[in-house]
Amino acid sequence: MLLLDLLLMLLIAYGFGFLYYGLYRNLSARVHGRFGPSLAQSFSDSIKLFVKEESTTFGWMFYLGPVIMASGAVLNVLFIPFLNQGESLQGLSSYGNLIVVLYLMVLGPLGNALGVGSSGNPFGVMGVTRGLTRLLALELPFYLAAIGVMIDAGSADFGIIMQAQSTQSNMFAHPLLFAAAFISFLGFMGKSPFDVVGAPQEVYSGPATEFSGKFLALLMSQSAMFSFAKLLLMVNLFWGGADHLGELVAKTFVLFVAATFIGSVYARFSTVQSVEFLIRIPTLLGIVGLALL
Amino acid sequence: MDEGFIPYQQSLEDEEQSIKSTQSVIEQAIAWFRAHSMFVLAYGTGCGAIEMPPTFTSRYDIERLGVVGVATPRQADILIVSGYCSPKTLKRVIRSYEQMSEPKYIIGLGSCTINGGMYWDSYNTIKKLDDFLPVDMYVNGCMPRPEALIEGFVKLQEKIRANSSEAGYIQYRTRYAHYRANQERLFGTQVQPRYEENFAGMNL
Amino acid sequence: MMSYLEEHYELIHKTPRLFALHVTREQLLDTLHQITTHTSFDTLSQLTCTDWIEEERFELGYMLTNALRSHNLMLKCSIARDKVTMPSLALLFAQAEVMERELHEMFGIGFEGNETLYDFALEGWCDIPPMRREFDTLAYVNAHYDFREGREDNLDVKEEIKKRKAAAKSAKETPSGA
Amino acid sequence: MFHFEATLLAHLFFGLSLLVILPLLRRRDLVLHLLLLLSLGILFYASSLATLFIGWEMMGWSSYFILASSARVATLQRYILFNLGGAFALLGAIALLYGFMGSLEYRDIDASLLPPWAMNAIALLLFVAVFVKSGIIGLHDWVVDSYSEATPLFSAILSAILSKAGIYLFIVMFMVLLKEGATEPLLFEIMAWLGVITSIVATFKAISQDEMRRLLAYSSIAQIGYIITILALMQGFALEAALYHTLIHTLIKLLLFMNIASIIAITQKERFSELGGMIYHAPVLFLLLVIGIIALAGMPLLGGFNSKFLIYTALLEEKRALLLGAVMFSSASAFLYCYKLVYGIYLGQRPQEASLHVSPKSYYLPQLLSAALLVLLALLPSLPVGYLSVIGVELGFAPLDDSNLFILQSAFGSFHGGALMGAFGVAFVALLGLLQLAHSKAKKVKDPLDISYCGEVPRSETNLHFGYGMGYELHRISFIAPLLRHHSRVLWDRLSLIASDFSALLSSLYSLSAQHVTLLALLLFTLLLLGGQ
Amino acid sequence: MERKVITIYHGPQHPGITGNMSVELDLMGETITRARTHVGYLHRGFEKLIERRTIIQAFTIVCRICVPEPDPNEANFALAVERLAGIEVSERASYIRVMVLEMARLGAQLLWMAGQSGSVGLGTVGQWSIYDRDLILDLFEQLTGGRVYHMYIYPGGVRRELPDGFLERLSALLDYLQKRLDAYDRLFFDNASFQKRAIGVGVVRGEEVLRRGFSGQVLRGCGFARDLRRDNPYLLYDQLEFDIPTQSAGDVYARALVRRAEMRESIRILRQVIAQMPEEGAIMQKLPKHRKFTLPKEDTYVAVESARGEFGYYMAGDGSEMIRRMQVKGPSLIHAFSLLEPLLVGEELSNVALIMNSLGICPPEIER
């Protein structure tokens, strides 16, 4: 039963991940004043990459990098409950908690970074370095917000955190913490202005520079699932989770659309600028939010 | 389709129907996905690069066909050689092409890739791209309009769905000696690393 | 500004805003120095070279312009085609470095004192410098590149014109005959 | 001698310090190492302050002599000066205690009798001793220098074991002997923040290092910073978190330093800018290092996460939100140096002239052992909790729950190590299988220079190794750049200048004329007389 | 061996490069310690080809020297030939030329905007501005038959009469663009994130800049109001009213603001052209027959202000129907070497594309 539940969760994350990715391309195309590709375009892309006839590798670590990355994303999906009640779609959330998930979010990228590094391509490593440098500032506001939420709920357990919001969601109870977390969340989603990691005009393609064929397909699939996991995390922490699948879709969709639109009207900050910005404004918001707790 | 430079394409189109019937369902599905998701490495070798932005942006919006620009050759399926190639550029183009993963296709954009075009008597541009690289689709004109480029993509889609054994990358593999000889003749001592040597073909 | 030039040099007025004067290779640096200090022509904007093969000389043109960008003065300096070195202006004008590098590659002119005379646009070129008149680009093309054979319906333009004229003539003749 | 209520604690620390015999693998300075082991035994099992001090001093001196074989004179001086300073502070604290208690025996000490000012003074002196030994920022110079100049094996000992002596001292003093003392809470508050500031600053300094062992030295300082922070909470679960982290940190640092020792043995190089691309030459070492850095980064799936989790939940339980935020910030920044370590050595481009030697096989044993333990701890995170809990009970704290070895419990939630490992394992295998079954064939690039390089072809002498540059951009970030400068080095240099000026002044006493000496003596005598009355 | 500095190439096959060229960068971290420009990927030997062509043959290829803005080449070519051959151009033809040049300038600025915004990852601006540029290209197509290459400004005048209602359509387009420019202000020029990226980056300043031969927005961005249309007027620019916008900061943002103002000035000039253009008049002088169209043995130099700076032609005739020597000097030659190389040192890698776009470096005119 649990196994079926887990598979269902993965399926939902995969499906909605790609749907949202398609939506993202479509919505930003509308902002650009054009039609954009079909909703399933990203899915077609990933299938096409899976069936490329060859994929270049630089050795076993390069091969394993995307696998670790994707495993990290799978774990993320499994350890975040989809719903705030009932037995189904809870996944392995009872075996972990928020702190575990916060760390799991970094596991995949670090694993992939090993693969990137083994290719010997300087652009890839520069992308990774940018990512890790940005990360140190990106996580701080998010951590502060998560700490506030945990202290407020008295637990790091997702179930309890969501229950604590049954009367008032954290977004309204702690608006400053939400603001801090939301700005970080934009960065986690790789949206402008915090999209410095794979900036094609600067570091070619960043960490993805050398990945081709099935590796790229795996990376694409995991990033779709991963972004769904991030949406879930935000919904669970600040919007009280969802009672049923419909509500979940609605909430994640709103969050996603907000991130997309914000992303399409900002220029990219350089690494230094993003770090400085994130340390100043959202971190201050987070600290004040914690002080008001 | 009676105009322009198309004999090679025409011959392919004739074969298309017969090939299609021999494909299995899975092969057809794979070919469909390949045809509807094309990652393009737009190498701005020459003037053709100027019509690329309109093609990819809101006026002509080629993303409707599933065509997306990517940054690195590793991720790309289609290489657009947009215009005349000097030998210096051609080396980089060949390098980029060899780094792409199969199946890979080349679109030669502009008359210069076909026969040297305006620069037929220039000492520093090549006259025939398909001597050095297997071109799957030529789009002629100087400049080819975005519509022509889109037409080229549509034709290429048909060609990809036909899954022909005449496809450029197969040609390049099987007739590598021929292409390599042409490249060496042009580049003299300053040759690129050998494609065959770079890929030992080891399966992990 | 003009008066100084008029006094000291044989100034050629090409247009109201474009002047030229001839200098020898030896005078060049000195003249440039004088002009840049005494007049407002203090910017090198272009370095040209024309190959007068029948007169066995290259004519180098140092295009100077003033800070207002309103007037241009060209210093022309002829050098023998076989003895092809010039003093470099890289110390006088930073931008001269790359211009000289280009002329070095295109004409094979050496510039004494310029350290950057390596490949500019061409990579590993070992033929005659291409902008010299004796370099025949068509011959080079024929030797190094293959042309695509024309289409089957490709028509020789001259033949076709002749044919059409003949056809028109005969058409003119036929109705008169009929 | 064993009449002491914290025997289990001593067992734990002495058990760890048995690793001192590591260098027996290389049979170098055998006697000194045994002496060091002896001194640690004396220190940990002491039952009187006098024995404790003797152990403390012996430890300092024996490690000084071991260090003397490889380090520069300046480093040695720095080492001995800082350690002497710490020892004097300890001596001062002991003397004060003796003054009030009249005995040096542990059992005679009753901290509740101490007046607050004395207690605070003792606490301050002890803090100095602890901070010097753990290299709190400002007092850390000797740590970095000595770690990087010791023999590779001794660096491992320094980091894995000797750095823990300060922690032991703190626990014994504040949680056992002076538990009843009325120490000003503000002192502990300051200590907590000092710990976390240390860890943040040391983390950034670690990122900007080019030398492997300096990076790890700063990393050690940062990790011990967490321990100091968490100990300052003076709570049972905090103690257990700290002990757990001590344990894990010992394992990790042993693994990492031994790994680096192997690399140094193979390449004779110590800098990231000179290393690179070792992965295909030494894949086993690479995997071991990866286990080490994943644990060091505190990722789930390896033991490092367990202690981090305990630290975080302990801080959460105390509602120390900002402190926790700072700890997590430092911990997130650590990813960068973790990656730099593995990239700089094993990934990226191989240097051109690489003459490689063979690594001593014996170096693998401790690495394999620690790696295995780290994996085991990840699977069974509650394994040491029982023991740590007993220590906690011994020191008068509430026991922890270790009913299920797979689950690490805390007041703020729990996690199941087996489930994490299992889920990851299944996902990993499934995805790997998927990748293997994919239609697409993996083609290995034969020439390592066949990289996407904007269409250009890198030459074999082109440097593509980003080992030095990684983290260089931190210098541009306005609030990190000041942290990377050598403030403390400047401070101590200036102090030493002042000291030498002062001693020059004193030395002039000897060259004074007879009248002046008489005059001074008279003055002193008068002062003494006045003071006596 | 110490390996602190890594070497990477920024181009030729790189999304952050302006055209087919490359910059070899030595990086310490992401800080550039040395930059070297490499060109030649686009060398076609134009000057050689023109030596083998008659004037009408050469006319068809000169526009191809610069792709984003081909018309200054045609204008230069025509002006030089006219000066050497002593041809006067009618007023109406001159107005049409000015119109074409300003439309081309507007198009080039819109294209620049796409590049500049793309270099900071603000793709939306590029999507919009390329669309708007396409509307200009549509008008060009009506006028000349070509979208990109127009081959329209021929020695002696222009090649074709204006189509019916062209000026009305142009005027309507200008109204539309005027509105769009406000939208670009909001999304791009006044966007705080772009300002943050652009202010203080790639600073060119000091009296020295005049001597080093810079032109265009580089000069105007650091306070020197130099514009050949005003300083050394050609065509009818001395009869038209327009301002030369300047900024003093000399950084990327200053150059962007200069371009923003220039787009408005172009619209202003175009409106004047529409209003003042004579209704009637010849557009083409009578020229000698193709094979008889010879140039005397003389030389001259003409220059026009392109969207990126001074674009000059040196032309020498030798009495035959071929041109003896035509040497092209685009603004990018100096900007890409003696300006860009030192300017990049000390900058971050992220700013390379930003600075290159801001200097408007266009490789085809560097190497021809």
C-alpha cells in the first residue's frame, strides 16, 4: 500500500512538474507576446533526450552525478507530504521532518556537482561554484523562516506544522517570514533575478554544459519533480498544506504563476549581487520576523 | 518546391513514404518525439545570424514547432550553420558538430553555405559546406527569410520522421574518411582532433 | 589650426574638411609629432594601405582627425613594395597597434616596434598576403575549394542572351516572312 | 585515581584518543606519540586538578616535540606561546579554586561555596584555556599553521583528537565540577555567540584557502565552534548533541586527513592549484573522500547529519532562533569548501607534469574504518545515543530515547535513518537501471580535453582547473571580504611588538646606574610599607 | 606548477558573444586578469573582392559588411563614389537616404536593446524589441524589396521611388514606436535590476578617450557630444534639428541611456524628414553606362555616423571601372581591441557580455 502511495506521489510530482514546466514556457511566451510551445513540449523534450542514440560521458562519476541528483529529487518528493490530513499521499514524511528535507534539497545538486567536476569543463565548475556561493545566501532567509515556523509549531514534523496552521496560515500569521522565504524560493526555483547559475551568456550553460542525451533527460525530469517539491514545501510551510489534491494543485499553481511572472521582468543579478541582496533584505525580514515571533 | 536548391532533398522526400511503412510503432514514436523536439545550436557563422532572433522571438515564434535554442553542442540536436564559413570558423563548426550527440542534423542557412553565394571568389570562405560536414537541409537565400527557415525546419521534421539511413550523421559516421580528407586538405597542418579518436565508443 | 599646416607643409585640400599631405617614410614620425603637438589633429582614426603595383609602391595613409571630429587629415607615405617596414606608431597611439597588425597580415608590411604582429584575421595563412595585388583570389579559390557543379537547369547567361537574341531575331523575321 | 563520577565520559574521550597510535603505521616519533597517549590518559582520567593540569601540559609539550620535526620555527613558537597562554589561564583557574577549596581533589570541590565574582573569574580563565585549545577566532592562528605544517599523519591526530581536549575540559569543569557554581549566564551567552561567529568566519576562511590542510584546519575550527555553541546551552540534550558531534567530527577528520595524507604521499603536492583530476588514478580514495565530505557537509545519508540534527533540535528546543539561523548559515556555507576539497584534488583537470607515487596501503585502514562507521551511523543513527545518554545520566541529565536504533529522537521530531538510506538506495538503483536501459548509449570521451569549450580546442597546457579560483569571488562580497583578512595575525603581531618593547624597557633595568637602582629600591620599599599598613 | 589562473574562451560559439568572435579570458576565480580579442572568424576579404568588381557589382556586396545595420555602408559607398566621380544627388534622394539611414539606426538600436537585455538575462525585452524591429524591416521590404540587405542607396541617388502611402505608414509606425519606447523605459531602462547590473560597470572616462579614437556611444556616454551628423555633416543632416544626447558616467548604463535618447532623436529626425521631403523630384542622377562608370585616380575618405559610431570608407580610384582600394573602418575595430581588452581586466566574467553589447562590438566590420 505504502509502495503504491509512493509511486503515486512520484507520478503526480513528475506529471505536474512537467505540466508546470510547460505552463512556465507558455506563460512566459505570453509575456513575450507569442504563443509558445504546447504544454507537453517539455515532456517531449525529455523523452527525445532519453531516446537519443548516444550520450557523452567522461567516466563513471559523470555517469553517476545525474543519478544522485535525481535520487535527491525523488527523496524530496517522498519526504514531503502532499496533503495535510488522511493516510494517503503522506509518503515517507513520518520518517523524516523539515530539517531532513532542507538538507535533502542540497544533496542532489552536490552529487551532481561531483559529476560536473569530473568532466573537467571549467564552465561547469564555475556554474557549480556560483550555485554554491549563491546557496549560502539563499538558504539563510529560508532557514530563518523555517526556524520561525518550526518554533511556532513546536515541531519540525510536517504534520504538526500544517496542523498548527489550521486556523490561520503562516503566510498571514508571519508575513515577514513568508516574504523572506518567498524571495529565497524564487532563487531556489532558478528564476530571475537569481538565475546566475546556468546563465548562458556568462558561463555557457553552467553545470549542464557537458550533459547530453539521457543524462540531460534525467536532469530535466528531476528538475521538474524538484520544482514541484519546492512548491510543495512552500505550500506546506506557509499555506497550511492542502486538504485534497485539487487544493494542492490550486495552491501550487498560484505560487508557480507568481514566481514565473516575477521571473520574466527582472534582469539577472551577478553572483555577488545576489548574495549581497539576499543577505540584506530577506535576511533582515527574516530576523525581524523571528523577533516578532 | 520546384525552385531553389533541392535535388538532394527531393530524392529524400520520394523515399519517405516507402521508409515509413517499414518502421515499427516504437520507431515511429521515437521519430515523432525527435521531430517535435529540436534543440538548436545556432552557430552564428555569418550574416544568417541576423535572421535568427526574429525566427526565435515573438514575430515568428519557432518555439511553436518545439524548436528551442541551446547554448552548448552537447545538448543540441540541430546545428544551424548560418551563412558563409571561413576556414577558421569551419574548424569550430566541425568541432561543435562532433561534440553533438547523435542523432544530429545540420541546417545550412543561406546561399553561401550552398555555393559560396556572394563570396564565390573569396579566398577565405568555403564554397560547399557538404564537402566538410553532412548537411541535412539547405535553406537558400541571401538572407533567407525567417519563413524560409521555418520551412526548412518543417522539411527537416519530415526528414527526421522518415528516419532515413541517408541522414547526415550516419553519413558522417560511415563516410568519415571522405569528410576528414576534405577537412585535412583545407586545413593543412592545423587540423582538429579526430572525431574517431575522441569517441572510443565504450559503453559504460 | 590650418594656418600652421599651411605654413609648414604642402597641404592638399580635398574637400573643405579633408586634407592630405605627403611625407616620406623618414619624415613620418617627426611630422606626426609636430602635427599632434601643434594642431588639434591628435587622433589616429584609420590606417590605410593602397597597393600601386604598377608603380612598385605601397601608399600608406595615416588618417588623423581632430578632437571635434570635424576635420580629417591624411598623411600619405609611399614605400617601396619590396622594402616593407615602417616605424610603428603603437607608442603614439594605442589604437595603431591593431591597425598595424592588420596591415601586417594583409600586405606583409612590417612595423618596427610593434610586438603584436601575430595572426589577426587569418589562421595559419602561408600564401602571399591576400590584399597584395599580385595575389589572385580566384586562382586561390580554384586551387583550394571545390565549386558546386550547377543545377541541370542552370543556364550560361551569355549563351542564353545570345540564344534569346537569335530567337527574337528569327521571330522578327518569321512574321515578315509570313 | 579512578575515583571520579564521569568515568564514562573519560572512557569516551580516551577511546577516541587511542587513535594517537596511528603514526605507528609509519614508525615515526614512536616514543613521543606514546607519551602523548599517556598524557591524554592522565588528562581524561585525572581525579584532581593537579593531575589534570599535568596531563594538559604534557599533552601540549609532547605534541610540540612531535610538531618540531616538521614545522617552521615561527609556527612552533606560535604553537607553544598560545598553548602556554592557555595553560596559564588554566593554572590561574586552578589556583583560584584551590584558594577557596583548599584542595585540588575533584571530590573536595563544591562550587556552591564560591562567591559569584570568583566563579566568574574562574569561568573566564577556563574559557580562555578552552578557547585557545579549540581555536576560537582570534586565537586560531596556531591551529591553522600547526595543522598545515605537521606531518600529514600528525595533522590527523591534531584535528581528530587534540582539538577535543578543550571540549573535554569544558565539560568536566562546567558540567561536572562547577555545575553548582553561580556563573553569570551572560558569559555562556557570549560563549555561544563566539562559537557560532567562529564557525562562520572559519568557514569563509576555509573556502578561500588554497592548501588542503589549511582548509581542513579552518573546517575543524568551524566544527568545534558549533560544539562550543551547543555546549554553552548547558543542557542535557545539548551535551549529548555536542558529544555526538565530537564523535562524528573525530571520524570525519580522521578520514579526511588520512585521505589527504595519502594524496600527499602520492603526489607530493599540497595545493589545489597544483592538484586535480586524481579521480581516475585513485578512485577508492575519491569515494572515501566523498563519504567524508558528505558527512562533513552534514548531509542525510551519512553520519554527519545525525549530530547536526541533534544540534539543531537542541537549539530549537531552547528557542534560540537567531543562534540556530547562524549555525545553519555557517553549515550551508560549508558546502562550498566541501566541494572545493573534493574538486580541487580529485576532479577537474590533471596537472601536466604529474609524477605519481604509491600511497601506503596502511593509510587505507583508518579511512575505511571511519567510512564504514559513518555509513553505519547513518543507518542506525541512535547507535551511540544509548552510550551518550548514559554519560548524560552520569552527569545528572535526563536520558534520551534510543528504543529504536533506526530512529533518532529529539523533542522537535525524529527521523528514520534506515528509511532514508533505503529510499535513497532504491531510488538510486532504480534510476541507475533506468539510465542503463535507456535507448541512448553512453559514449566515453577518450581525450579528456574533448570538452565543450565554445568551439575552441583547449591545448594540453591550457589551465582549466578551477581549484584555486573556487571561492575567490567571496573577496568581492562586501560583508565577507573583511572576514577574510588576517585581522588576528595583525593583532598578535602588534601585541608581540608591544611585548618586545616592554621587555626592552625591563631589560634596561639591568643597565641602570647604581643610584637609580637604589632609588627604585627605596621607592618599592616605601610602596610595600604603605601597602602593608 | 602553480595553476591559479584558468583560461577560457568567451566565444565564438557562445551565447554571450556579440557575433562570431571570441575573447580569450584569463580568470582568477571569476575575475578577469587578462583579455585577448580574437577575430577573423568572419573574414571574407571584402576589400579584395571589391578590387575585382565594377561599381555596380561592388554595390551589391558592400551592404554585407555589417549585418545589423547595412545602410551606412551603402551610404558611405555611394558618398565616396559620388565624391570621386563628381556626382550631385538630388534633394529628394538625399531625404530618402536620411530616412533610410535613420530607420536603419532605429532598427539597429532595437536590436542592440535585445542584445543588451539578453546579456543580463532579461529576455522579455529582447522578444519585444525584435518584434518592433521587424515592423521596421517590413517597411524596408516595401521600400527596397529586402528585409535585411536593402541595396538601395546607389551612387547617384536611390534605387527606387517610394511606394504609395509609404510615408503615412512610416508615420504610423513612428507613433507606435514612440509608445513602445515608454514601455521599454519601464521594463528595461528604469528597471532597478538592470540599473544594478549596469551602473558602474565598464567605465570609460577621461580626456584620453578622444585621442584613442573611440566614437559613438562610448564618447557620448562619457560626456563628449561627438556625432558626425553634427560635426562633419553629410547628406542633409545640417538642415535637420536634433540633439546629441550625452551622459557623463561613462558606464554601461550611461551608454544605454544615450541609446535610449538616440532612439527618440531618430524618431524626431524621421518626422522632420516626412514633413520636409519634397513631393516631386528625381531620385536618381543619370549615370555613365555600367562599363564606362570609371573613377579618376584620386582618393577620398567619407564617414557617416552609424548606430555604433563612426563608420568610415577610404576609397581610391585608378582611372578604371574597378575601385583600386576601398578600406573600411568600423567603430568596432578600435573598440574591440584597444578599448575592450584593458576594460575587461578586473571585471567579473558576468559582465563580459554586458560590456561587449554596450560597446556595440560587431565583428564583421572589424575584419570585413
